[in-house]
Amino acid sequence: MLQLECNAGFKLNIKGENATARCIRGIWKPDVPKCMSAPCLVPAVEHGQYYKVEPHTKQLSDKPSLTPLSTYEEVQSNEFITLECEDGFNAQGSAQLRCAHGSWSVNAFSECTSVPCTLPNIPGIIYDVSRPFTVIAR
């Protein structure tokens, strides 16, 4: 019986509490033990959604396709995801993330922050910014 532990950023392909493998008559049970790159978990975000970026290989001019992801869904090492915010919100920070051995390629995750309204330029109207919602017509 062989019990394995993988280095940081990697996970054992054998599941279970003991993570053990046995060689019985030259065959590994339940499987040949391997340490594989650990996946990353899709971060939670308000007012937006992460998508898996799947590049097309037909032509260089093709745009990548985007597959919606659920919060805490696993993304494999060397894969990219991108954040798209709901209407009325903009991404603050890096919208694209790369998974590398169980860690994302950024120090802080992006947020979707609300887009501020701008006052329309209306001829003959002067805005009084000292009082909320005050318009002086001239």
C-alpha cells in the first residue's frame, strides 16, 4: 500500500480520505497514482458573471467563445476566465484571470461597480450642486 501527498499547487488523482493506492498483481488499484495541477475555483462576484474563455483554433481572426461559469466551479490550470458585468456596472480591476496550479493570476479579484449617472447638458438649465435634485430654469 502506498500513501501519497502532492506538493502545493497539485492534487492527487486518487480520491478518498486516505488517498492510498495498492499494487495488486502488477495493477494499481484504484488507479495509477499521479499528482496533477490543482484547479482554481471561480470567485463570487455581485452584479456580474465569470465566463470560461475558449479560444477558437480555426483562424486567428476568430473571437474566443465564452461559456458561463457558476461560483466555485472548478477551472483547470492554464485556463482563462473573464468577468462580464451586468448593464449599469463596470469591472474594476483585471477582468481576465488565469489559473496556475490552484491559484489565480491576480492579487485581488475584480468587482462590478455601478456606473455613475452624468447630468445631461440641457440649454437654459443650470444645476445647483449644493442641493440634491435642484434645477434652476432660466
